[in-house]
Amino acid sequence: MNSKASSLAHWTPDQIALGQRWVRTWQAAAHALEQVRRQELRRLVPEHAVALLCGPADYRVPPRAPKLTSGLVEQQRWFMKAAGRA
């Protein structure tokens, strides 16, 4: 068993009661704060989130714009070349 004195050993009963009240207040607030967090996430625009993380940029033009192809056609061309069929 732990033989160390409690960190609250020097607290008065009023201080302990106030600390317990503080804990209950934050426990009660936790649900409301979680609701606020979820609402903020639902309202977040993905482009705005990316800008917050990566800085402002235009993701519609190269080099950040999505590629028109996945590269699969290029990969198949390399496979055919390696197999001696092209």
C-alpha cells in the first residue's frame, strides 16, 4: 500500500468541498462542450480545414490540383515494356 500522504492532506473541509464542486461543474460542462465541438466540426468546410493545416493555396491548379489519371495506365505501359510486349 502507498505510505505517502495525500496531496489533499493539508486542505480544509471547505477547500475539499470547493474542489469537489469544481470537479462536478466540469463534469456537467463536458457534455455541453462536446456538443459545441461536434457542431463546430459539422460546420467546418473541408477546404477551410486544409487551408488551416497547410496554409492558403489554390487546390484547383497544379501542382496541388488532383491528377486527371491515377497513373494506372502509365504503370501498365511500364509492365508491358518490361515484359517485352511493347
